[in-house]
Amino acid sequence: MNITVYLGANAGNDPKLQEAVEALGKWIGKNGHDLIYGGSKCGLMGAIAESVLQNGGKVTGVEPQFFVDSELQHDGLTELIVTKDMTDRKTKMIELGDAFIAFPGGTGTLEEIAEVMSKVSLKHLDAPCILYNLNGYYDGLKALLSHMIEMGLSTKERQEGIYFADTLDEIERILAEK
């Protein structure tokens, strides 16, 4: 299974992020899955790529040309796909993925997973969309999605396929069901 993971090029200031991203990468690699991610060598992005590679997995990075020009790409990947821009990067990462996970990240992570959430809700993408709610990171987004339903602006049916997982075990369970 190709698992697209969205996450930041920053490491963050909580050491639990590093531990959790390495555990996710180890799980992906050890279970014969392939990682699709943004292609950077920096921060959490670099950490997950290294973890998958060290645990026998394949890693495909999708990096826009302007990041390659700044030499931010990870040079040890199984494959690096260079795109024209961020729009093409998002399209390619969705095209390659069989499942999608948003690890805690910044505005770029939020933008990328929002597009996946939209495609899932419109039934234009039949794949699990998982928000890794590590230490309650996505509680606010979870509350917002519930509020959308309460306000009649969305429905439970529209949000089918969007999951919040607090642990790696929950992620494993969701993916095993797919």
C-alpha cells in the first residue's frame, strides 16, 4: 500500500513528535508499505523518510523544483519526483496514494490534507483520510467538523472516510479495514 503522509519540514518543539514519526516510519517500512511524502530532508519529513528506509521500506518524495533549487530534497530516496510547483506536487501525491495520513504539521500540512478531505467527502477519492491526533493535536479540527454537521453545512455521510486516530495502533486498525 502506498501511504501518503503529510507533515512538516520543521521538527517542532515536542520530542514526542520525533518519537511518533519514527514509529510511524518503522511501521510503514516493516509492514511492506511504501511512503509517499513531500521529499524534504528536513525536520519531521526527513525523519519519517529515514525511518522507513532503515526499516526496509521504499520512499517516494514529491518535491517542487523551487525546493530542489534550494537543495532541500532528501538525496537517499527510492525515487524523487520533481514537480513544477506545489499544486502539481499535491496532485501527484494524491495520485500515488492509497491511504492518507496527516501527521501534526503546519499550514502546508493542513492545506494538503484539506484537499484530501474534500475529495473524500465528495466521493472523488476512495481512500482513508486519517488525521493523526497525537496528543490532541487535531482536536480543534475534529470539533470544527462536528460543528459543520451541527450547523447543517455538512453531514456524517459526507465525512465518511475521514478518521481521527490518537495512536499508531488506531491507524493500523483503520488501514487494516481498508
